[in-house]
Amino acid sequence: MQPEQFFDLMVKELEIHTEMQPYYKFLGKQSSWHFRRNYFLQRLRYIQAQVADNKNLTIWDCGSGYGTTCLFLAMNGIKTHGTTLEFYYDMVQKRKEYWSRYGDTSLFTCSYENLFDNPPAPSTYDVIIVQDTLHHLEPINDALAIFNSCLRPQGRVLSIEENGSNIIQRAKLYKYRGNKRIITIYDEKLKKDILIGNENIRSLESWNTLFEKNGFKLKKESVQYVRYYLPLQYWFSDPEKLLIQEQQIQSKPGFRRDYFFFGLNFIAQKK
């Protein structure tokens, strides 16, 4: 199943599972439709390009949330296990019922657990997906050490992140949380306090340093920046042309790419 078909089916799902609408805002303002769609599809296409060629991969989606990525992979015959600490976990079974008419949802398993309480056994996975999750993992060095341990030789961490160098996003987050980048929250299901990154986004350079320190090599050819244009610009332009222009800008190093793209995708491979 291609990302575009998956997206169309997911929009129909949102009409049924209305509790997901505040998170996936595709049924909100019509003016932001193409802006949100382009961003969603770019990230999904990136994941597809990295893992869809090998259905024998063992994949862990760390921070799987509503399970959207796992469901997409299941629709393509790829087995994935997701773990989460989010309330979204309660929606997973409902979602699997919806998607079962389009593919084998048994390929997607999910559990509610803390990475640090139940780390996977050594050499368990080929790929770890961390989508909108890496900046929440604290202590980050401990998390990356667990990733390194549970990956097989040449295993990969596939990161879908916010660009910590983005000037606009950094200003917004500073206004929201100041310099309080790490906080403690109480998890109702686990009945314990856990440490969490408070939207602790980082630059590509910072991620590279952290991964190198923990036995990984960041693959430069895998780096992709996404979402440059703001919603307002979609009102007056063809969304496909904007997407092509974004891809052209991100393909070359420069001030616009490094500091004004919102999203950052990259692969770190176990040494």
C-alpha cells in the first residue's frame, strides 16, 4: 500500500475515530489541508524508502503512539512491535479493527512499557524507528546505549524528528518551556515517576555527537530536511510545486536548509 492510499484511508478513519482528530488535524481548517498532508506523506515516504524493501527485517517502533507507522508497515506486509507510554495506547485495538479490512494487522503488536524498565534483549532488532520520540528520551545516553545493545550488527536507528536548529521553533519552545528541557512526570499506568525530555529538540550536529558517543555512525546520505513553507504559502501555490521546491532547497547545504526547515530525518547505524 502506497503512502497516498494509506493517507486517504486514514482520513476516512478519522471520521469514525473522532477522538484522534485533535492530534491528526486533517479534518480541521481546509486551508491547512495540503500543508499537513505534504508533511505527513514526506515522513511516511522516508520510512517506506528505508524499510519497505525487506519484509524480513525485525522492527521496533519506540514511541509508537497511535500506531500509525506500525499500521502502515503492516499494510505492506512488514512486522513491527510498538512500545509507548502515551494514552493513545488505548486506541490501538480500535484502529486495528478498522485496518484489518485492508491488510494483516496481526503484523503489528504493541505494549505499554518504559524503555528503561524493560529494555529488549541484546541483538533483537534490525531497525528501531523513533518518530517524534527521540527528543523525549531521558537520560538520552542511557536510551542510545539500550538501542545499541538491542540492535544486531549494522542495525539502524531511523529518526523522524523536529529540527532543533529551526529558529522559529526554538523561539516558540523557549516561550513555552524556557530552558526546562527535562522534567519528571507521573505515569498513571506504571504508577511511578519517569524522566522525560520536555520537547528537548536538538540540532543535527548535537544528534551526531550523541550517537557517535554511543557507538553509532550517522549516515550523511540519509539526512533529509522537510517542511520549509508555512501554511499561508499553500493558499496561493500548487502544493506539489511547493514540495518540489522544498526538496530542491533541502538538497543543498545552506542557511535556509539548516535553520528554517521544521523536520529532520536521519539514519544512525550501529558501528
